[in-house]
Amino acid sequence: MIKHCVFARFRNDVDAAERTAIHADLEALRQVIDGMDAVKFSANVSPEPFARGFTHGFTIDFRDAAARDAYLAHEAHQRAGARLVAALEGGTDGLMVFDLEI
């Protein structure tokens, strides 16, 4: 299994409704990408001072690397990802992605 971990620094002018819509776009990909499983979103709730400005995050569980790769290449992911990046501080500078093989 691949756990796709994404951390984000949203711009201050991006409201909760827009963040929710971005999350819904990503969640909807489960309907079109085989092997894409649980999607979880949250604001950072860690009491540790190591977030480096990343305020929100989400994880997506994929059956395997092939499912993750299909997600990365999928046109719907490209659209959802572009919407996410447009809402971040500094575009892709406001994004960190880390995949874990579990």
C-alpha cells in the first residue's frame, strides 16, 4: 500500500468553503481511479513547533504504486491539483508531498 501524504500552506484569502471544495474534488477521484482508497483531510493539530507553516494536510491510500501512478497521470487529478496549487502560498512552494510504502 502507498500512503500519499500532502501538506499545504493555504493563502490567507482562501476561505474554508474553497478548501472544502478542493477536498471534494480530490475525494471525487475515488470514483474514477481504480485502487484509490481512503482520503482523509485535516488542519494541523500537532502541538509540536515543526510544521514549518504547513497548516493543512491530507492523505490518500492507494492499493499499490501503479494505482498511485495512475492517479498522478489522470486528467481529473491534474485539474484538482491545479486548483489546489492556485490556492497555496507561493504555488508549489506551499506544497509538500511524501509517499510512504506501508
